[in-house]
Amino acid sequence: MAISNSNNRFSSKLTSQCQNCSLSALCLPIALADEDVNRLDQIIERKRPLKKGELLFHQGEEFDSVFAVRTGTLKTFNITNSGEEQITGFYCPSELVGLSGIDENHYPVSAKALETTTVCEIPFSHLEQLSSQIPSLKHQLFRLMSRKICDDQQMMVLLGKKNADEKVASFLLNLSHRFKKRGYSATAFRLSMSRGEIGNYLGLAVETVSRVMTRFQKNGLIDVDGKEISIIDMAEMEKLVGASSECANIEHV
Amino acid sequence: MAISNSNNRFSSKLTSQCQNCSLSALCLPIALADEDVNRLDQIIERKRPLKKGELLFHQGEEFDSVFAVRTGTLKTFNITNSGEEQITGFYCPSELVGLSGIDENHYPVSAKALETTTVCEIPFSHLEQLSSQIPSLKHQLFRLMSRKICDDQQMMVLLGKKNADEKVASFLLNLSHRFKKRGYSATAFRLSMSRGEIGNYLGLAVETVSRVMTRFQKNGLIDVDGKEISIIDMAEMEKLVGASSECANIEHV
DNA sequence: CTCAACAATTGATCTATATCAGCAAGCTAA
DNA sequence: TTAGCTTGCTGATATAGATCAATTGTTGAG
């Protein structure tokens, strides 16, 4: 089954899609020579879009690929023994999902589309092989995984030490940075996740998320209109986040 | 100073220390052919022991090596803007510290010895080079980083969703597993960190850690004598941890 | 051995956030 | 259109765990 399916792996032979992709400066191809981008391009499968709510992979499934988000958003989550969902991350365009599956050869989480979402599937065994031949690709992979470790540790600090205000502010600014990096507005954007999902991710009750956002709006920090967010007072928001966004800070040095 | 000191980089030429190391089955050399272990061995520096409280590297310092703990224990931590310490991890023998520095080429955390500790320094540029020549070493590195991502995400679940009892139980069982893996008792061990450090790590006040442990003891779950811990009722402890230790579970499949 | 500094425990409050409950506004399907 | 869901907001109350404070135990320097 995987065999017949994998024919479209070669559909990219005609032209390098990676080179035309607006995300290539952020995704894996960063700092690759043209010919290397082509080689990477050859191993990538473009999948049909996922509709909102569809799973990209599910917890326990055998690992064989990592995925780069092209459009849309994904969330990854665990189902705990008690049956509740615990969201471990949101993934925006240019970001890589599935790296946590390498170790045990099974995905330890599920990945679900929050809206219509397209991804590039990158079979990991091919990627690993190719990375032997292209040192800068290998380095890029190490860097991406290292950044993920760094980011997750910042998230641990957030969950362990921050109060509700700081959590919500951190979350919004984090999204803001990610939009900015892709060339979108850092101050006005649309949340693709529900309040419930934000709360779940931040370790807060839905009601708390709602209350904090309302208060932020009252105090002129942000403007909220359903899923549309505008950051009005960026300086004050940054002050709220304040402590310990080390990974981000170092980037600015 | 670092120069004169680094002469001992070559002390390993005489014989492969990795091959004699009791941790080689857990550390990087896992699944390497003998000749490859020797090549790895050549790039490793054995450093003088760190005394309790000494820093291995500090937040912001330029990244050039990862470190494998040989004996003792390390903690990694951030200093937040408000000046408080936030512990992001504890490292036991055979575990690798410093991977989070790859991305930005600076360590985003500090690493401090909790007791007298010896480490193997592995210059990352050498390791990366070597990994090009030894595919299984490269794979091992990917796996280690993937596992770290997986572990950190479990920690996020712990911090976001668990109550004090579950946090402390998870922490103790996690240590138990790590001791067991190295061939030590899974039920009786010594904590190398203070109650304050445990609380800091788990997002709890010292007092709460103390109270939970006392209650666990009263209820016959564990036996506490200062830093010495015995797990009496492993089944009940595991029930407490219960939900969502996915990475660990998959390992048992 | 002794004193000082620090680490751990225990008890008494306080508080941030969860939980419970009710309501309003959209959205979907018939 | 209306009934039935879902999502978000807000108020009232409950509670887990923080904070404050006092006591005891431990460690290590001289």
C-alpha cells in the first residue's frame, strides 16, 4: 500500500517545489545549495490537504516521516489514561512536526488539523540518508531539534513558574513572533485554536483564558474580536512576559 | 588556561576508555562497532571532576561541546529576569547535557554540579563530523535528541495537568527508572538534590514537596530518611502517576 | 565540640485559579 | 424560520497549594 502510494514521491521531479516555496527560507532548505535543495525536494511528498479535525498521525502509530506544515495549523496532543486530551504544541507553516517519533519509532502524540492544512511529508529514513551526504542539511536538522528542546524548556518554565496573565501574554507574543518570522503582521492575527485549546495548552481553565483576555482588552493591551487578536501595547505585553524567554533573547543577540 | 588544560584530550589515546566505561551501553557508543567506539573515544576529553556547586557551563556562554555525565549529578537552570532560578532538568550518569546549545550556538541554560561530578566533554563539531562517517552514530544522536524532546513534553504534561501528589510521584518514579536502567536499585536510592530544587523543578513550593513526601510515608507508599528514599508500594505509586507517561509506555511495547 | 548557616518539617492563614452554573451569540440542519 | 449545538463570557463559590512564621535537624568551618 505504501508502495503504490509513494509514486507521487517523484512528482516533484519536474521542478523543485522547495525552491518556489515561500517557506524555504524558514524550513529545512535554509542554507542549502541549489542542487542540494533539489535532492531534498525529490524525497518530499506533497500530501492532499487535511480538513479541519483530520489526523495527520496518531499516538502509537509507527513513525516514518516528519512533516513540514505548508498552510494551516496543527496541534499535537496526548490522550492521558484518564481520557483527557493534553495539547503539547501548535504548529504553523514552515514548522516541523513529528521529530519526537524518532526515538521509539512510534509517534508519542497525535497530530490534528485545526483548520484546512497542507503538509510536506518527509520520509525520515530518506532524510537521514540525505543528511549524510549534505552536511549542512544534517546541521540544520540538529539545529531544528535543538531549538525544539530549547522551546519546550521555555514552555516548562512557563507552565511551572508563570501565572495566568503571564501565560496568556507569553502565548500571544509567541504566536506574534512566529507570524512575524513568516512575514505577516506581528500585531494583528487570527487564532486558529479555540479558547479551550489555549487553556488546555497553557494549563489553565477555559474561563481563566477568557477572563484574562477580557481584562487585557479592558486595560488596552490587546483588542479581541472572537478569534481576531490585535496587540495594542506591545511594550506592556513584553513586560508581562518579562522573565526567562532565553531562547528567544539569544536569537536577538 | 583552557589550552594548557586541554592537553588531557589526548590521554585517551593509550586505550579506549569508552570501551571500559560501564556506561557505554547507555551513552553514545550504544550500537557502535569497536573501531567506531575508538574513533569516538579519540575526540572525547575527560575533564577534572567538578566539585559540588561548580558550573560546567553558564547561560549565554558560547556552545562548543556536549557533555556525558560519568559520575555524580548535574542540574540545568535559567536565571529569569526577576533573578530567580528555574531548574529545567537533572542529569544522571550516562545522560547527555548541552544539546539545547546547538541551535543558537550558545548555551541557553547553566549547568551546575549537585555533588562531585565527572563528565566526558565531547566537542560538538568533532562529533558532528564523526557522525557523517558513522551513520549509526548519527542515528544515535537523532534518537537522543528525539528522546529529549519526548521527555520534555512529558514534563510539560506533568507541569500543566498534574497535582502535587502526581508531580512528586512522577518525579520519584522517573528517578527510579533512571537508576534501574543503570543497574542500580529501582526502589532505594539517594536524592542528590534538595527539597527546594525538587520543588523548583516541579513547580511546587518546598513546603508542599515536604508535606507530600511526609504523607506518602504515612500512607506506606515510600520511606523517607533525609535524602534516602525507598519506594515501598510501587504499584500504588504507579497508579498515582497513572496518566500520560507515553514515552515511557511505548518503550515497554 | 560548638556555633552559625542552611535544609527540612510543621502549622496557620491567604489567594489565585478551578469549578460550577447560567446566559448570550453564532452556526448548522431541517 | 426555529430548535439544537457549540463557543465564549461572566458571576459565585470552593480549594489546592502558596505564603508566612516558628521549630527542629543537619552540616561544616574553625
